[in-house]
Amino acid sequence: MPRRDRSRRAAFAHLGPLDTPIPVSTGTARLTLENDGSVLLDVNGAPSSHLHPDPEHLVFEYMRWMLLVIDRHLAELPASDDPGTTGGAPAPAPQLAHLGGGGCSLPRAIAARHPRSRQTVVEIDELLSQQVRGWFDLPRSPQLRLRVDDALGALASWRENRFDVLVRDVFSGTVTPPELTTVETAAHADRVLRDGGIYLANCAAPPGSGLMADEVATLSAVFKHVGVIAEPAHLSGKRRGNCVLLASRRPLPVDIDRDLRSDAVSVRLARRPQVEALARAGRVLQSR
């Protein structure tokens, strides 16, 4: 690994102290400056976010995959209240919600690429949410609103048909809290999404755990259309990795797999028979 050049200044003008524990509500955070001016944010020893000076440059692979899907989905939304006429009033701003915030890498990228969008980010760590807005110069509300809350509590509190996109990216250490993987949580996700809205979930499944199959089976019990974005070795259960689960009442955006071929990682949208096989192999997860 190349040695980091400490003489370089970060592109972020208001960073906290580098390479030292910073107290936050759930423990400690750490900021590490990379040679390209990007910043790695660790929370309690686990990589949480990686923010580049260019907001649209996402370092974490699974976030790039999510952004590709979101781009496609937002492009399919009507541009006016009356799609059949050119003189219709502009459609309402797209509404997106994120369960899990960290450094808000993905919301920051979406805000830069889709400035009309309105995003709500739920982060349980109050001190961290206060710090990252200043550290990374995040857009202000209503473009990007930070809500300090428990992810499941926020999800259950939202009214139905509120969001076009819902993202789940919540981790306790290196695993998703079990209460966010249940069929009851999937039903809440379906409830708060508008018709045709899409649910994206970051799933880190260790080999042999069956977690990917369980999550696919659980989502399939609620949503008619379910997809998986993963590297081939991860999809076959040979190694650990992050995959992105997609779920919607309507068919998933077209050309996702073609878009993924431009990524630096060899990643694909699983074929329908593969997804159906995972659903059959998994079990529907219930609240305890």
C-alpha cells in the first residue's frame, strides 16, 4: 500500500482532526486523509464512508451500483404532472430516504447529480450526524435532511406512499441489525414507497451464512420484483462481499445490467432463475 502524503491538504476545509479517535454518540470515529484528497471515515473501527472531493465519485463499490440503479429509476419518473403534454407543470421533486447515514457519501452524490431531489437521511448517532455535515459540507435541508433516529422507528413512523426510493445501509459492526432484515420491515418498506418505487438494501453476506438467500426470500414474500447485484464469486457463495438487493412492485429499471458493465468491478445483475433459486433456498425472516 502506498504511503499517504501527510503534506497534502484535504479538499474538505472543515475536517476534524486526522488519524485520532473522535468521540461520537456510539463510540469513536476516525478520519484518514488519502493521497487523492478523499477521506475515509471509520466508526468504531469499521469503514463507514469514503468521501471524494468530487461528490459523484464513489469509492465504495456497492454505492456505485446503487447510484446506477437510482439514476435509472429517477430517469423513468415523469418530468411533469401530465406526461402526455409538454406544457404540464413540473412533477414534484423526487423523494428519497436513507436508513443509515455515516458520512452520507451516497446522498451527497445523489444531491450533486439530481439537485431537484429531496433526501431524508436517518442516522442513529447524533454527534456523528452533527459532525459530518460540517466536515463534508453536505447540502442543507430540504435537499438533504438529517434525522437522528433509530432506523426501524423512523421507517415505521413514515406515512404510506411517501418515497420514490428507499435505501437501507445500516450496520452494527459488520452486520445489518436483524430487525431490519425481517418480512415486517420489508412490508414497511413497501408501505412507504410510492407505486413503482424501489427499495435498495446493502447486504454483506459471509460465505455459508445463507443470509443473501434469506434476504431474497424475505423480500420476495412482499415484493413482486426482486433483484440482486453482486460479483459472481459472491453470488455463488464462494466469498464474502457486499451485494445490493433491489425490490419493487413493478419491473426493475431496464438496462441495469448493461450499466453495471461499465463499473471497474466485474459485477452483474443476477438472472431471474438465479434470484428464484435463492428465494427457494432461503427462509422468510420474521421478527422475534
